[in-house]
Amino acid sequence: MTMPDLVRAEAMLASLPDRYRGPGGVAGVVHEGRVVLRHAWGFSDLAQHTPMTTRTLLPICSVSKQFTCATLLDVAGDTASLDAQVRDWLPNLEEALPRVADLCNNQSGLRDYWALTVLHGATAEAAFRRADAATMLARMRRTHFPPGTSYSYSNGNFRMLSDLIEAAGGKSLSALYRERIFDKAGMHTMQLTADTAYPAGGTVGYEGNMEFGYVPARNGIFWTGDAGLSGSLDDMLAWECFIDATRDDDESLYRRISKPQHFSDGSPARYGFGLAHAEIAGLHTTGHGGALRGFRCHRLHAADARLSVVVLFNHEASAFGAASAVLSAAMGVEPPPVQDGEAGPGWEGTYFDGQNGLVLRVEPDRKGRLIAHYSGGAEILRITAEGVATSDSMTLERTDAGLQIVRPGERYHALATPLSGEARTDIAGAYHCDELSADLHIHQTGGGFYACTSGFLGQGPMQPLFAVGPDTWVMPCQRSMDAPAPGDWTVRFVRGTEGRIVGIELGCWLARHISYRREN
């Protein structure tokens, strides 16, 4: 294995404040069990002029999931021993019950509960209490797919795991994290900060960008197990050192959670036990990112090279991009050049994936690539010599009928057909979802259409609706309680035999096939 070039890695670290501009950040590198590089810049509170340091506490958001899974294995041993308790969380589920292992691997098929807060009327800064999670999960009747057969990111999986761990361990999740992992790994200031309204150490996260400016993010969600931990860069680097120190122990926590996972048919999965498996800079890596409004983070571990990278921001730049850049620099890998060019005809347009009930929008950029809007945020795809558009997460191929979608990490294949024609505008009215016990009202004003959602979390703001084809509209949602937000919701109107609208099928990538019936 090629030895890392730490000089190049250090130069990349030094360039991060300019490459990923914002209020502040920290990043570090561990090689062969030693911290070899650490860098801090900017401020943890712009108003108070508080400098960012390697000891500053920052939320690690969804990076918490691997610690939840490691604690679960240490407390319970065999995950199957807790399978029967999943029913307590999902009493109304009408389909096959996921196993605890399915929860750990994001193979449960359950809709993401943070996406569903939008439909329950939550505003971005509203309070979300601990008990609210149980209310939302208990109402679920259907899943995206039979558990174990595919992949769909769902934070609720890990919310359930946290209570299962507490019941099995007889202690609070905070105490179990400390006892089973943090004390052993030397993560002295790592802590569970479940209520995001009170960030650890008073660190401020910022929304915005260099063009708009930065404003403090106000969060009010309570989470635990899925994204509740906060710690310093020094804490996270201690974790990477602990991973290396226990690398030869088959029963070490990291060896156990990083074992390759599979779907029910035996095919390999890219995600398991709170870790994403990916190839970066020619290395197999395990890692995870995290996001809360105002914060981004990512960690990567390349076991073969005994190399780890950690990046934490108190703003919303791409921590994954920064971590990947540092790892690539260390391995001497240059990113492929992007040339100006043309994607060619036959790509641009709006399509409908009937299998998932979602709109796919495709447009070219000025570099000859494609921008696809489908799974939440925009995805950049390159055109190969074979005329296929591809990224790490998705491949699009043109056919006579439309675009063939392949998403290997989700084990998903579908055909998206072109949308064309005018949308009818008789859509205003009141709609109710029996499964969620939630409502959606559509209003027409001055030729425009707007929708608002309401449920047990309150009444949400008005959201604009835009027609993209016959009886097919999109409802953009770029800001919500969780970050990133759900993105575009597809709103598909269902008509009865007389042509009158009788209902809606609503969905986004994280929460699909939600049925509403028209009430007036």
C-alpha cells in the first residue's frame, strides 16, 4: 500500500478555509493510530468572537449512528434477541415487521420521520419533543419495500434503536455510550446533546452562504440515537486512534459494525450498522456524514491504509467534499478534470418514475454534465463514452420509453417516462391522510397555487406548487426541521371515473406513496 503523502494532505487542510468558505471549521488526519495533522480556523460564535479550536464541541449529527449501533452490539450481542420489541414501536404496521438488523442497515423500508414532520405541519424552528417520535412511528402502516430487500435512509430506525438499547442495558443511552465506548476510546468530552435548542459549549451553527451572508441557525428538535452526539475534533480523532489500536481484534466494536452487510437475496449492501461503504481515492472506506441546520460533518476511515480523516463545520458547506479532498491529497489522487462540453440531446426534461411515484428532472450544466433532481438534493452525473450518465449513487440510460434509473446502493431499478401536456387546474381543496392523521389544503390565488400541511405538530407555512405535467405537480421544500430538507415533493392527483379529483398521492425520496383523499 502506498504511504500517505502527509505534506500534500497538510496543504489541503490549510486550503479548506478558502475552498469551503464559512464561519469556521476543524479537520484532522490519523495515520497508523497517531494524530498526524490537526487544523482549526474561524469562529464558533461570530458575534462573541469565540475562536474555533480542536477542543470546540460541535454536533456530529448522523455520525452518531455508528456509536448507537456499536453500543447496541456491545449491550445486546445478537440483534435478533431484540426483534420482538420492534412491534411495540410499530403497532399499526400492516406489512412485514423489520428486524433490528434491518433498522441498523437502513433496510427497514420505513419512511423517514424527519421528512414526515413537514406533512405533520412542523415549521423549521418548532420544538419536536422526545415523545413526538413515538407518535409518528406508531402511525406508520406501510413501508417503501419489504424489509431487507432494498435500502432507504430512515432516521427513525436509529431512534427506535436508542430505546431498545436503554431497555436492554438498564441505563440511559448517555451512560451506555460513555461506559461502552467513550471512556475506552479516550473521548473525554463527547456527550449526548439530544435537545438541539441547547448546543454543547454554546457553539453557533450558521445558515447561509458568502453571497447571502450568515445567520445563526435556530434548531428545536429532540433526537437520540439517530443524531444526538456532540464532541470535539480531539474526541473524534481519539475514536480514529481507537479504531486503529483495535484493528486486529475480530470482536472489536469497529470491526463488528464495519463488516460488509447484504440484502435478503445475498447481494452486497453499501450501508450497514451506521456506516457507508464506498471507494474513495482508490481505497475502500467506511464512514458517515452528518447534518443539522447550521452544521455539517464527515468522517472517513480507510482500513487498508490505516488512514482516517475527520471534518466538522459550523456552516453548511460540503464536509464530505472536504474529507474526500484531504483523503485524495494524502493518497496522491487528483480529481478528474471537468471540461466544457455538451451533454447532447435526449436528456433534458421532466420524467415520472411510477414505481416510486416521484418526478425526475434532468438538465445539463455548462460543463457537459447533467444535474438530476430526484432524491432530495441535486445530483451531478457525468456522461460516459458509452453514452450513459453516471454518478456514485445513480445511473441514467436513455431508452425509447424514457430514462432507465439504476441506483445500486438502494438496489433499485425503474423506468422514468417523459411528462408532457398541460396540467388541469381544478386542484384547490382540502385533502386528508388517514394513515398520518394529517391534512393538506391547496389554495389558488392570482393564478398561483399554494399548499399548507397541518397535523399534530401544528400548521406549516404555505408552499408553492408548480405543474410539471398532467395531474403532476411539485411542492419544493428546501428548508425543514432536519437538514438537508426533503427537497421536491411530488404531488400526483388521482381522478375518479367522472374525471373529478378524488385524492392525491404524495411523496419525496425519503417518504413515498402517501395517500390523501379529497374532502370537498
